Amino acid sequence: GNQYAYIRVSSKEQNEERQRAAMLEYGVPAKNIILDKQSGKDFERQGYKRLMKKLKRGDILIIKSIDRLGRNYHEILEQWRILTKEKEAAIVVLDMPLLDTRQNRDLTGVLIADIVLQLLSYVAETERKFIRQRQAEGSHNLFTLRCKAQHLTAGVLKGGNNQIYGIGNGAVKIKKYSLNLHLHILSALLAHLHKICISITNLLYHVYLPLRTKKALPLAQKCL
């Protein structure tokens, strides 16, 4: 099938080049990269609608991260179902290898992928709400500061893992909310969980069930 990539940024001012570069490096043809410059609150986007018309059975859709697909928990899960079940296309999430629907299609793999998808969809929507809250609070605080101290200069300096908000001679350091760090930790934990599930499954099949069979056989012979 064909390879398609979907990239999204939340506004026209944001730069999509990092996502585009990742898709080109993965091997997606430039003509098959579809872009939306729109919020992820729903799926009423022109680029996404065009993508859905193009996708056929056996095609592969590549996205950088689950929040690029959208930031609405229930709609992400519904669109994932449509893409994989109705369209019968495969999905590859570059930042989360466990969400590669071409691999680990055994029962344990499907279980882990479902858990990961629901967790990341929840995180994506929670982050959207968090961003909106920060924007609302930031606008209110900036307005208040301007009213109280018009003679002072407000500015933002970005450095390391902190953002430094400077007002006049004073500055307040605020930790940058790092969603990517949380996702990397989550990915490592789930990868470990996947190994544990496989070990438990092997233990059940090769140790527990044979023991149960050996114990059950003499009882069955007595009944006969």
C-alpha cells in the first residue's frame, strides 16, 4: 500500500518543519505529506478530510505523535477505530513504537497497544485543557501587570528546561511543562510491562497448564 503522513500544528504561526523532516527521513514521499494548521480539538479539518478520502486498505499512515492526530480523547479513539477497522489501514506513531499496528498483533500486543492508546489520548486532551488554562491565566495576569506597572517591561527568556518571565528588575522562573518527558517515561514502563505480560503468558502455557493437565488426568481416569 501507499505511505501517507499527517502533520498538524495548532496555528498558522507555528512551524511544521520538524514534523515534515521526520516524515521525509522515514521515507514518506513529499506529495503524500498532508498538513493541517488547526487546533486538535476536533477532526473537522480540511487536510484530515482529504487524507481520509485518500486512504485505502493496506495503506500506512505515519504520524509523529498521538497528539498530532488530535487532542479529543473520545474522537481520537473513534478515528483510530475507523482508520484501522473500517479503512483497514495501518498506523505508525513515530514517538511511540508500541503503537505500530503492523507489529505485535498477538493478544498481548493488542492489549498493550489499546492501553497505550487510551493513556496517550487522555494525556493529549488533558494537555489541551492545561494549555487553554495557562493561556487564559497568562492573558489575565499580563493585563493586570500592564495596568499596575505600565512603566515596566515584560519579557520572556527561554533557557534550558525553564522559562524566565522578567518584569522590570524581578524575574520568576517557571518550570516548562514537558509532555515529551512524561511520554518517554510512559513508553519505557509500558515496554517493560509488555515483557512481563509475555513472561506470564509463557509461564501459564509451559508450566501452569501442563501441571494442571497432569493433575487432572489421574482424576479423569478414576472417574472412568
